[in-house]
Amino acid sequence: MKKGWSIFFGVVIAGITGLTAVSPWMGWWLPKNLCVFGKETDDLFYLILWIVTFFFLLTEGILVYALFRYAGEPGRRAAYFHGAFSLELIWTLVPAVILLFIAFTQVQAWNRIKVASRMPPPDQIMEVSARQFEWRVRYPTDPKFLGQDALKENASAVDSWGKEAQFDDLRVVNQIHIWEGSSVRVHLKTRDVIHSFFLPNMRIKQDALPGKTIPVWFAAEKGTANTKYNDETRKWDEPTVDCDLACAELCGWGHYKMRGKLYIHKDREDYEKWLKQAKEEQDRHAVDSAAGQP
Amino acid sequence: MSSGTPHAVHAHHPGFIGKYIFSTDHKVIGIQFLFSGLIFLFIGGALAMLVRIQLGWPGAQIPILSTLFPASWGQRMDPAFYNMLFSMHASVMIFFVIIPLLAGAFGNFLIPLMIGAKDMAFPKLNMCSYWFMWPAFIVILSSFFVEGGAGASGWTSYPTVASVTMPPYPGIDFATGAEENKSLPEKTKAALFKDSPAQPAGKGQILWLVSLIFVGVSSMMGSVNYITTIINMRAPGMTLFRMPLSIWAMFITAILQAMALPVLTVALFLQLLDKTFNTTFFLPPAGLDFGNQHTAVGGGQPLLWQHLFWFYSHPAVYIMILPAMGFVSDIIATFSRKPLFGYRPMVYSLAGIAGLGFIVWGHHMFQSGMDPRLGTGFMIATIMIALPSAVKVFNWLGTVWGANIQYTTPMLNALAFVSMFVIGGLSGIFMAATPVDIAIHDTYFIVAHLHYVLFMSSLFGIFGAIYFWYPKMFGKMMSEPWGKVHFALTFVFSNCTFYPMHIIGIGLQPRRYFDWSDFGFTRHLGPLNTFISISALLLGLTQLIFVANFLFSLVWGKKSGLNPWHSNSLEWSASSPAPHGNFPVVPIVDRGPYEYASPDVEEDYQPQARNAAALSGQPVPAAH
Amino acid sequence: MARQTIAGLALLMLSTFCMTGCDNEGYSDDMRYPARTDPIFIKAPDTQPYTVDPPGALNQLPARIKELGGKILDPKDLTAKKSQERGQLEKRLEEKFGTPAHPKVDGKVGDSEEDLAEVLKLRDEDGKDMLAAGSKLFRRHCLHCHGLTGDGHGPTAEWVNPHPRDYRQGIFKFSSSNQPAGTRKPRREDLTRTLRNGIEGTSMPSFGLLSDSDLDELVSYVIHLSLRGEVESVVMQKLLGDDNLEDDSVVAETDKQVGRLANYWVQAQAVKSLIKPDPYPGFSEKSVKNGYKLFIDQSQAGCVSCHKDFGRQNNYKWDDWGTIVRPIDFTSGVFRGGRRPIDLYWRIHSGIRGSGMSAFFGPLNSDQIWDLVNFLQVLPYPEMRRKYGIEID
């Protein structure tokens, strides 16, 4: 039974290693990445995963082996040594080098995603105001706030747009509309408690703080469009790839309900078509008598 | 170095209350902490079981359990109730279980015994530190029963969801606008406990804050005692570098507590003031809107809380692991029958973890809206903390290499600590990497990591320590076979519960979600969630074996004798259980605590004290 | 021993994967709609409230109303004799409306032979019952605010303000039906719109991510709860007020009320009930300025008498549910019933039932209402106000 304990440990370790190995095949793995900087993030994840897996197997392997080989026997005496300076040196320096490598290799990736001055010039802006328990999104419909050139030219107008709602803004709830390749700049706000704007497929997350407007950027890779106009229903189809928006900071009892959807249009034209249709609906003043409803 | 001559036997006879209830004996106090800690362990565990029941079967009618919920809730758990469950689970486990067990129970029990002192430096202060926990116990338990339930803003209690209250209308009644009318019923007057417009648990949150303030004061008293005792009251010959690692760990932990707790206590007071006196430490200038309810205008910053809170709570996680690391070192050396590998590196790495632990708190706040450039600094320090932790793991491997391993229950638990801490530590590297943290922050990956270091490491360390030092505490042995059954089942079930959390965390399933089944990116993770829940329930049931073993052995356990494990440190030379005053004569220490398999003696162990044989008060055997 | 235990457990673990299919999302079969025990609000006190009730005070309101001179009827006051009749009421309600797990609406439209459930679209075209599906969705998404019987007293209700709607008055704020104020019900589309868009500025979130069929089922279930609640409330008022019952029988009275009240719902759904405004004259400075004049002129619409200072200094008042409201602040840009011009038209045309906003069609014609609508759209935006010369300070 004594050696059996090492086998016991070994079996459990093997079990969890096995689970990790089959998970990607079972579909229990990272959601599909659709973001331009997502690949860098995922590459870093995999780099760490391989390094960590190596050291995991190494240390657990040595442990299980030692538990097996050195299981106690009556009459035997253990070896008598207190340490080994050379070993200490090796297993201090080698991990240190690896860890410093991991640390410094990622600094730029973080800066590119989060530091405001490093964000690329936006092609579109929107304001997302999180509240208990939904996402209120405000899109500009004025052409001077759409497209990279227009936004650059009207930078100060963008500032005041950010501070106050405009007459011709489109207000939508729980829907984020972007187009492939568009660099999106979100002005993230909240009027009640801390929420967190989380798009798993865009590998972006940012807490919303009451009292602050925080800039967030992301962009969908080309070829990732997930919605198109349906001539029959006269609406845009539900996203083919489930691109969710979720809240990622406990904000009260409805924290789990704050589901939004991300619609990625195939190009700017399609996005503008949606914007126009949605604005028309917001400006509706007529009633469709035959259907009995607008 | 106070005692050169034996201290005269106490003339007082304390009576039952003085001996077992309001005792100043560190051993009694330690056992008091042990019992209360274990009771709260079961409360915290029950809360976790309820959490898992909801998460395993989110919409469903659970047989029997559904009927316990009121019809007005649709006979299912209410989301506000769920938020309370996980918030209180964490709060109870951290502040009422792990820290009191590691620092309060074992710190108290072991320190004087292991360094050869009669008691702590300040025995009355020590007694106070335990009894200050009782107001905390009463307040936290009563918070479950106030209107709105116990605190439900997470154990992290972030403003503004935790801290906001309605603005005051002093003396003005909402329904009439008239000045306070004495004929109006009491409850219409301004409530003593403020309700929150953000969520139901406004009153519960206030009690949570008060309770934790008491816990903090208790811990600060304890840490002052430990530091003083360890520095000043070591027996002759017990140099700092002859102390067992358990004592080094307790010493460094006490320094962590003394320096970090005041910050948490202040933060708790600030939030308490915000909630009761309508100060605005955490309320932003423009105020907040909750539908028809608007708070007053503020002048503060919600982010301030996060800095203050994590400045303590990060060192807190090291407070929750360092003692266990110390115990594990002692247990592994004892049952490897071999000296601990790398004593000084082990001490330095404890210090390194603690020191670095003070400059990494921002890694909890990478996505919080704090300036991202600060994130880079915190990231580098955080990644470097893996280094001393890795050094410790390698040294434990070095200890079992070439050993003569005795697979006793304490040893198994200690080995589980080592193998599971590897996983917990390695998973930490993912979240230290800031771009990856963007994706995995506030997901189950974090929950997996924290349970691997808290349950799979600290709690196995605690179990190991209980099985190991039980004989010294009570003079009896716990049952070895049942201890092994408890260990094996706990090890399997806990891995089945917490390991898959890494997988659903990689799937980016958010934490603190009442119902994950609504979202496209988490719906398919259902089987794993259910599997985790079933494993968790089995894990919970398994702990009943431990309770039974613990309680039965108190009465019917085999008598342990002085040193059942043939261990070297000073406490094993005292009698089992040790008497008031610990040692009848002053121990004189000749060597370090890990002289196992020494070629100098015939046995494979060598107690630290030169006069070990005289320390138990038993007749000294004829010289041999 | 440990090895065998582990093997056995591994098998158990693997078998648990299949258990994920075994869940039942609905109410349990033995649940009943509980009898109403909370007071029925009849009339508000004359005194004006100072502000909204603080969090957690919802249940105190009936007692306060009574103290301050308002009128409530408390089911606890039913005498022993009446309790028997009350039992008959509950039994009849169950026969007509079913249980939470198996809801139904059993009745005919008025005196005709038309089935109520079909006319109100509580069954879909294929005859499939929408109510059971709606009840599952309600339990999952709505119950914790709106309560099991739609009483607006779910577990989270007292902590949010405005409080969740109590369906049992049969009063809904946002309706596009042109029925007279006392009997107006919302059209299905109004309820769907509320579900889809949420109510901005309140805790009613948007459920637009649910499918169209899910939303339809929820609307049907809400209508069911409202009808049931209103019937119970009306009959109970008669019992408490010692009024004469139809044929001296609780059962007959209940049936009568079901027919009467359901009829209003049926009327609301008719195409002719939809408020159809005259064509929109367009957005122009003249229209905006005219709207401004109408707003502030007491002899015309005189909106400013309730929406004091354009809404910035409104007084609180008691509404028809016995809770506290106040007129909207137009400078905030938040319109709870919808921000589209047509929504604003409907609110001004027929008022907002229950809240004290009266109907203005009659005193105002369609064009004047459009002028007000244009003005309200400009009002929240300082830039636009400057452009059109609107002074509000």
C-alpha cells in the first residue's frame, strides 16, 4: 500500500492532465477570437500554457517518482543532507530568467490595448452607459462622427459629443454594432455602480467607474461578419457566431442578466444602412393601420 | 531572554471558567480558535454547497430543496440570495476560518511550545484577541437574519454597490414632508441601519463591516503578541536559524498582519461612515442614479476603496498560505525522516513572498480603470512572486528525495499541499500576464486559482496540521485509517470540483453569475458546471468523516504518548497534552529542528533540546 | 481500499455528465396562486408626499396611506362569514385561471361564444398553449421583481424604485389604445414594446434579446396574470365592502367580472382601438415654438402646471397603485414610455393611466400635439434650445 500512494497521486495528476488535453476537442476552450489584437493575447496565453505545462509535468513527475522510489521501509535510513547550494542557484536563476522573459515580452501588448494615447484612431465611436441591469448604447448619426477622417477633423466636437447626448443620436439597448475592420472607440460610462464591459470574442474587458468616462478600443478582423440584412423580416439576422456582451463586475442582483449582443456588419455601408433604419424607427411618427401597429 | 531559572509553580487555581473559558494559557486559546474555526468551516462549506446547487442546475426544481424556498420566490433561489451566498461563503472562509485557524489556532498553540517559552509575551492580550472574535461571530451570524439578508456585494465589497445609501432626510418623513411627528410609528423614522438603493443587503453590509473591524482588531492583537514572543522569549540556544519553519512562517505572517491590517480597518471604517453618516469617501462628485432614487452629491472615488482594500487583501492571501507552508515543511521533514532541504533558502523565500506581497496589490485591479501604466509595474512584481514560491516547491522535492517516507495522514495532507500548490501557483502566472488577464479577469479561472491555493493548499495544510498536532493538543491520536479515507476522498473530490473550474474559466465563464445558461458563450459549459456541483456536494459530505474522527477521538482515541511521530521540535518533548507553563524546566537547545537520519545517533531523529528527556515532567529514564 | 473507492467514484463521476438533461424549469405542479392578503388601494391621501419611499419601505405604504387619510381595504378584515365566500372565490379563480404550472384563461368574450383565450391570443395559431411556456419564462426572468401573482412584490421589488408594476389593478401606463381612460388596457404590441425596449430610467430592463416567440408568450402570461389579479381584486372589494353580488353568488360574480374585464382587453386589441394620429407635419422651428407656447400657457395645454419648471421642480404625488411618482423631468432626455415621436404623441393624446397624466386630445388637436412633441424632443438639448430660441432658465 505504501507505494500505492504514489500511484494514487499519479492517477489524479494524470486525470487532470487528461481533462485539460481533451477539453479543446470537447469545445470547452477559449471562445472564438474575432479581434485584431486577440491573436497576440491568445499567443501569450499559449506561450504561458506550454511553459507552465512543462514545469507542471516536471515537478509533479519528480514528486510522484520520489514518493514511489523513497516509500519508507522498516530498517532503512534516509540520506542525510541539508541542501545543495548549486541546486538552489540553478532553480532560482532558471525560473527567474523564464519569468522575466514572460514579463517583458508582454508589455507592449498591454500598452497597445489599454493605454489611451496608444489607441489607434477610431473609425467609429459610441457611448456605452452601463446601468443596473442593461447596456444603454448611444451612436452618433451625424456624418461628422463617422469614419476615421471625419473623426480626426472634428476631434473637439467628438469631445463634446462624449460629454453630452446630442439631438440626433441613436439610442439602442444591449446592442453593439460595428463593421469588419472598423476600429471602434467606446466611451464607457456608468451612472450607478461599477460594471464591466466584457466582449469575450474581442478579448476586451474594462470596468466602468461611476464618475469617469473610460476609453475602450477593439476591432473585428476582416472576414468575421456575423450578421446580414434579411429581406423577408426586414431586419438584420441574429449573429451567426454568438458574440455576447457580458458584465464582468458584480453590480447587484441582476449582474447575470446583463446580456448584450455584438453585431459585426460586413462593411461600413451595411452598418450605415442599419444606423439609418434604426434612426428611422427612433423617429417613427406614423402608424401602420393595416397591421394595427407601427 | 528572560528565564534562567525555573518559574515557580503558579499558586492560583483558576477554576473551570478561568481554565477553559477566559483562559490566558496560549494552548487553551489556540484550541478555542480551533473549535470556532472548524464550526465556521462548516458554515462556510454549507454556503458553498448552496452556491453549487444553483450553479449545477440553474433553472430547475431541485427535489426537496426547492420546497425550502418560498412560493413567492417561485420555489427557487432568488438572485439576491445567491449573491449573499457567495459573498458570505468567501467572507466566512477567509476571515473566520482560514486566518483564525492558521494564525489564531496554530500560531497560538505552537509558538511558545516550539520556541521553548512558558506562554506568550502578553497572555491577557492573547485572551482578548480570542474574545474580540466573539462580537465578530455574533454580528456576522446575526447579519443573516436582518432585513435584506447578509452582505451581498462580494467579500470584496466594492463601492458603489456596497457602500451607497439613500441621502438623509433628517427629521423629514417621506410620506408627508412634515417635521418628525411623534405619533408616527417608529419604523417610519430614519432607520438606524441604512438601506441601499443598489440592492437589498444594505443593513447586512453594515453588520459585515462592523464584524470585520472586530476581526481585524483581534488579529492585530495577536500579531503583536507573536512578534514579541518570537523575538524575546526563545529558550537558550534557540537562535533564529534553529527555529522550525512553522515559527518562521508565523513570525513573517504576523509582520504581514501587523502592517497590512490597519489599512483594511481604516477602509472598513470609511465605508461604514459612508453608509451610516453619509460621508462621501467613495461617492463620485456627480452622485449616482438608481431610477427614482438619487444619492447625494459626492466628493470621493470608488477606486479608492479598491486600493485600500487590496493593499491589505493581497498580503492577506499570503497570511493564508505562509503558515501552512511552514507546517508542511515541518511535517514533510518529520515523515521523510530526513532534514529539510535548504533551510535558509526556505526562510528567505518566505520573506521574499511576504515582501513582494506588499507591492503587487494592483494585480487585482488591472481592469479596474486605474491608469494602465501602473498595471505594468504591478505585473512585473507579480510575476516575480512566482520565484520564491517555486524555490519552496523545489526544496520540498529535495526533502523527499532520498527520504524514507512514512505515509501517515499528516504526511499525505502535506504532500497534497505541495502537489496542489504547484497548480495554484502556475495558474497564477496566467493572470499575472496583463493581456491574458483582460480575458480571464472575473472568470472562473480566477475562482479555480484561488481555490487551489486556499482549499487545495491552505486547507490541506490545516488538515495536516490538525492530524499532526492533535496528539499534542489532546493527548489522543486521531484514527489513522479514517484519516486516510478522509484524505483520499477529499483529494479526489476536491480535484474533481476545482480543476474543471480552470476549464470553464478558459471558456471565459464569468464568476458571480446566478445563471450562466443564458449566454451563448457559456451555455455549452453546462456538463462541466453540473459535474463540479456534484463533486462539490460529495466533497462536502466527505468532511463529515473528519468531524466524526475529530470528535470521537477526543473521547475514544488511542492515547498518544509524548512523541508519537518521533519528531524533533521542542513541543514534542513536552507532555501530551502539555501542561500550563509547558515545560517544568527551561529547555536548552543544541541543534536545529531537522536532525533526522543523523549519523551521530542511533535513532533516526534527534530532539532539539539537550535536556529533552526532562521536559515532559515524566521521570527521567536511567542514563544510557 | 482507497483504490476501489476511487474507481467506483470515477464511474459515478462519469455518469453525472448525463444528468445535465434532467431539469425542469417550470413551477412545481402542486403550487397554487396564493390568495391575496395585501391591502387593496382605493384612494390616495390628500397630503402630498415629500419624496419617494426609501429602499425597503414598499410594504409600509398601505399603512401609511391609511394613517394619512387615504383609503385601503384589507383582506384581513374579512369576517368569518365572508371568509367562506373568499374560499369560493379562490376556488373559482383556480377553475378559470389554473395554477402557475398550468395556467389558463377559461371564458367567453362578453355574451358571445368566442373563446377568450383565442381572441386574446393566449393560444397561438396552432392551438398550442402559450401560457405554460410563458409561465416558465416569467418564473425565470420576471418573478423576482413582479412576484408570483404579478403583484409587483417579488423579493427584489421593495429595493427598486420605481417599484415593479402590480398587474392586479389592470392598469398599465403605456398604451396606444383609444379606449376611455377608466377602462383602457394596453395592446399586445405595447406590452411587447415595453419588454423589448425596457423602460429607460427604471429597473425594467430590455428583454430584446429574447426571441419574438418568447416575448409573445410572456405578453400572454402577463395578460393572464393581470386579468386574474383584477378579477380577484374587484370581487374581493365587493366582499369587503359588503356589496351585493351577482345572483348573490361569488361564482357568478367572478364569472361576470371575468367577462367584463376581459372585454376591455379584447376591445384594446381591435384595430380600431389603435390611436392613429394625423400625419406628422414635420419638424420645423415654427412647430417647436408653438409647442413651447402650448407648454407654458396655462390656458392651453399648460403642461408647466404639473411639469413645473419643465420638469425640474416637480412635486411628488400618489399614483393609482398606492406608490409615489412624480411627473417626468423633460430636461433629462429620459422618456420612460418610449422616445419615438409616436410614443410621445400617444402619451399626450391619451395620457398615462394610473399616474395622473391626463389625456389632452380634445382640448388639443392632432397638430397641436405634434407641436408639443417637437418641442419635447428639442427640450433636453441646450444646443437645440439655443438654435430655436427656447428659454428655460
